[in-house]
Amino acid sequence: MEEQQSLEAIMGLIMYGGNAKSDAMEAIQAAKKGDFELADKKIADAENSLTEAHHSQTNMLTQEAQGKHVAVTLLTVHSQDHLMTAIAVTDLAKEVIDVYRRMAEMASEK
């Protein structure tokens, strides 16, 4: 894989992974305040960023499968770490938001 393409894909993983994680954390904070509309929007934003990150990752995997090897550097590992963390945080954020939503529903029933 050409070095410039590789660097762009790696930076895409870092950027979109970071955006997804930030949006997921903002979604939790919105749910904590009872703003579920904003929480849902932030989760959607996180999922869109994860989709973009996956496009970068797929590009790297496709190049690798075509024999255009990507050098495994600390930056490459870091980018994968960002993506995996963002996925985990987004998944967990959905669960936390669901708990806050249920708590709000129970409080309104009383």
C-alpha cells in the first residue's frame, strides 16, 4: 500500500474513532440529563463515524489482501486501538442510555 494512502487510512481510523467515542460519551451525558432526543442523535453520529472508520479499515484490509502490505507501525496499532475503543464505548453508551431511559420512564409512572 502506498505510504500516503496508508497514512490517510490510519488517520481516518484515529479521527473517526475519536469522533465516535466523543459522540458516545456526549450521548451518555445527554441521557443523564434526560435529553433522550440529543442522546439518540449523538449515538447516530457515533455510528456514522464508526461507519467511516470501518471504510478506512476496509481499505487497508483490501490493500493487504491484494498483496500491497501495510507496514505495522505504532501508529497503525494506535489507530486500531482507537477504533476498537470507540466501538466498545458506543456499544456501552447504548446500554447506559437505555438504563437512563428506563429510569426516567419509571420515575414518570410514579
